Amino acid sequence: MTEVSVVGGGIGGLTAAQELAERGFDVTVYEANDRFGGKARSMPIDDDPAGLQGEHGFRFFPAFYRHVVDTMERIPDGVGSVADNLVETEATLIASTHRPDQVAETGSPESLRGWLEALRPAFAEDLPSEDVRFLLERLAYLLTACEERRENELDDVSWWEFIDAENRSQEFQDRLAFATQSLVALRPEVGSARTIGTIYMQLLFGQLDPNRPTERILNGPTNEAWIDPWVAYLEDLGVEFHPAAPVRGFEVDGGQVVGLELADGSRAGGDEYVLAVPVEVAPKFVTPELARIAPELRRIDRLETAWMNGIQFYLDEDLELTRGHQVYADAPWALTSISQRQFWTGYDLGERGSDDVEGILSVIASDWETPGIVYDKPARRCSREEIATEIWEQLKRHLDGPETRLTDDLLVDWFLDPALVETDDGVENRSPLLINTVGALRNRPPADVGVENLTIASDYVRTNSDLASMESANEAGRRAANAVCRRHGVGDTARIWELEEPAVLEPFKRQDRIRYRLGLPHPAEVTQSLRRVTSRLGGRA
Ligand SMILES: Cc1cc2nc3c(=O)[nH]c(=O)nc-3n(C[C@H](O)[C@H](O)[C@H](O)COP(=O)(O)OP(=O)(O)OC[C@H]3O[C@@H](n4cnc5c(N)ncnc54)[C@H](O)[C@@H]3O)c2cc1C
């Protein structure tokens, strides 16, 4: 049997392990942490493994996810699969400090009125009509641009430039530009128009597709609802797991990897190696010989990361808010949250060691540079305690409407992502997240990187899903496994999905492909408003 060593037990590594083990490979996973799941893992908040669980940040699964959901459907859990632990959200609350709450339905609309309501977050009635018209033109441009134009032109322009945010209303900027920061910690000024635009459209299509749930989340802590049953299933398939086993590097000889050096000084071998560590760790594995054989590996260290980390507030009451996300529109630290208890059916908080806890508000902060309202410091310059206090205050101000919903006496405890480690000057983040900055696509390697027995399976690999997410980590794991299969003559490879866009747009994309190859601009560049923004793009064609 071909022996495969997987370095890193996050979503990418576990996916590769599954696809390979199911096809008869002999797989061993080496994970630095004592738990599997990487950024998606949940963990006990104290020494009691059966006690309350904390998370790096809550997880959501929008409608366009295919790969990760397919994997979940194949992981047994009781009489069904772990995919049965996904539950649909119903509404997003947009809380503001200066205007009444807005609630956007996330369920698929059933009536014309429902459809119009569903479109509200994007085309809200408070946007000037000129802005709405311009946005529609931009989206039409994006949707009818051929793949080459998206990769070679739109990846080199920021989302901010592409939607001409500078010259638009404040409402437009808040709704369409800065909203990306809460979603993926990606500032619109630096985020690629190609990535943000494509994902924005996917989210919108997901909202309008009556056949798929718009957005789902898990019905319990991630490890209980998904990762632990996954590891158990893989063990049944014969996968060997080594937790708390950080790998220091590869031994390379004759143009291929010949072994692993572990941090404890021991050594491990294998016929094939899958590198599934995060983007900031991967460059340490690229020896000069590997960089010479596969120049793409050298460019990984040009990829950029940003901070996006979570905190859970344990409350003595279940604060339901909306059945879905909350977005805190003017929070300087770009906060979003989920009130988890209502979704965690079958998860008895009373059995988790604390009789006082009745509710959990899980919050993610995505802006670590802007000063806060209590200490007037950016999050990265605060202590852990200050971060918790500051986030709590920002939430309180947003939820303090006609009725006060969040009060200090509700708070029992909090758990801040342990990846945030205190320094003399605030905190350092040991688990940053890849961001798709302008032009980053050319620095992202494929899973099959051109080294005889090495593949890459992590969220920074070039994938159809593109955005750093569990979906792209899963797709990368599949692509890595498929490369190994091909090398060893296994024909039955894992399925890879394209991002779906309406078929009716195909003729327009074909027309644009011809124009692109002739060096001509996109045909939609006909109106004055488009011409101003796209003159730059046209010049590059
Ligand atoms: C706060 C937050 C919220 C998020 N929310 C969502 C969401 O709702 N939906 C979504 O789709 N995505 C979300 N993401 C993104 C998603 O979690 C990641 O993109 C995805 O989990 C990455 O998986 P990965 O396997 O590529 O990498 P990781 O999860 O980083 O896994 C890599 C693994 O390698 C291990 N490792 C590191 N160094 C070594 C070494 N030397 N030896 C051995 N092992 C090593 C690490 O411990 C880790 O377990 C979120 C991210 C963050 C930060």
C-alpha cells in the first residue's frame, strides 16, 4: 500500500486523508495541536474536556458550498451523517448605534414581495438610485466577463476601485464596501475585485435559489457536531492520527521529499506527502531544493493574512436576538455574532459544568487596526482582558435600542481565542487568516505543485471556491488527493465542482472571451459611469 503522510489536521488535511483512505491509501496525519480541525476546531474553555466549549470563531455554510457539505454527508453520525447537524438560519439582524434595527430574511423567498425583501441588503431603499443603477452595471460587467478577464484584469483591481466606492454615497460604502470586512476580514481597498465580486454574487444567487438553504450553521460546537465523528470515521478507515506532533520540516533528496522531521527530534517516512499547514507556516517547509523544482512554492510567502478572531460570551440568560447572524454596523472592530443556544438543540448546557450558563453569544472581530470606544486603542494593542471589555461594550451600544438587550449582569464568563497571545504591546495572533488581496492569485500554488511526491491541501491553494474558507480548504484537500491518485493509477478521483453561475450568461462570456483575446475591452464599457472606472482596466488588456 502507498503510504501517505499528511502534515496538518485542519479541514484541508482531514479531507485529503478521507479521500485517500477511502481509495485504499495508508494515511497518517501529523497535527501540531492536541485537537483536530485547525481553525474550525472547538475546544474546552478550561481543564474539563466535557465542560463548556469555546471556538476560534463561529462557522457558517452558505448555499454555494458543495465540497465540504458532500464530505459531511459521507461522515456517519448516529443513524445519519454529520451533514444532518447543519441547520438553516432565518434572518440577519443589522444593528446600528444610530438607526433602528434592520432584519433581512435569509430563507429563500416564496413571494414576489419576499424576493424584493431578500434583495434589500444589497439594493436597500436607502441607497440613492444612481448608486443602485451603477451597482447593477458593475454586477452585470462581472457576470459577463470571461474567466481570463476576471483572472488577469479583475484580480489586479481592488473591490473599492471596481465599485467606485470613493465617488458613491456613504450608505453604498457601508453596505457594499465595508461589509466585506465583517465577512472575511478583507478591507475593500485591498481585496481583489475578482474574489469579492465572485463571492458576493454567489451569496446573492444562494439567497435567490429556492432549492437550497441560503445559509446554515452547526447545531453544536464544531468538534462535537462534525470533527470528532470525522476523526472516528477516518480511524475506522485505518487512518493513523498523531495529535500534538508538530512537524519541523521535510527532508528532501533527489528532487523529492524523503521524510519528515518532527519537533521532538524523531523522523517519519512515507511515499507521498500532503502539506496541509496554514499559509504562514508553509514557507518554513519550502527548502531551497523544493523552491528550485517548484517556483510556485517560493511565492507562498508573498500571500498576505489579516486578523479575524472570535470570543464567546457565556450568559445567564438565553439572548435569542435573530435566528441567524447579527452584524454590528458601526462597530469599529467590525463585529458579527450568533446567539448559539437556539441552534444547539440536543446540546445540554446544564451538563457542561456550569449551572449559571443559559446562553452563548459567539462574536467575531474582523478589524484589529481601528481604535475602539473604551480604550481608544486598536484591538491588537489591547490586552486580552481589554479586548473582551471593549467588544462587550461595542455590542451593548448596538443592542441598546428601545429595550436594553445586553446588560452587564447577564455576563457569566468569556473565552477569547487562545491564538491571541499577550505581548508587551498588546497581543500577537498565532492564527491569522489568508486574505485575497489585489493580484494575489498569481502567488497561490495549485495543489499539485510539480514535486514528484508532494501536494498542498490548504485554504490558500488555487481553487474554484477561491475565498479562504472551509469550502476551499476542502476543495484543496480533494485536489491534493486527486493528484496522488493520478500518480498511482487510481482513476476514481474525488469530485470537484465549479462555482455555478446562470447558464443564460454563457453567450455573453463567450463573446467577451473573443474580445479579451483580441485585446478589446469588455462590451459593457459603454456608459459614462463604467468608462471612468474601467478605463484603467481597458488600458491593461
Ligand atoms: C474567526 C474565523 C471564522 C471563520 N469562519 C468561517 C466560516 O464561517 N465558514 C468558512 O467556510 N470558513 C470560515 N473561516 C475560514 C476557515 O476556518 C479556514 O479557511 C479553514 O478552516 C482553513 O483550513 P485549513 O485546513 O486550510 O487550515 P487550518 O485550519 O489552519 O489547519 C492547518 C492545521 O495545520 C496544523 N499545523 C500547523 N503547523 C503544523 C506543523 N508544523 N506540523 C503539524 N501540523 C501543523 C495546525 O495546527 C492546523 O490544525 C473562518 C476563519 C476564522 C479565522
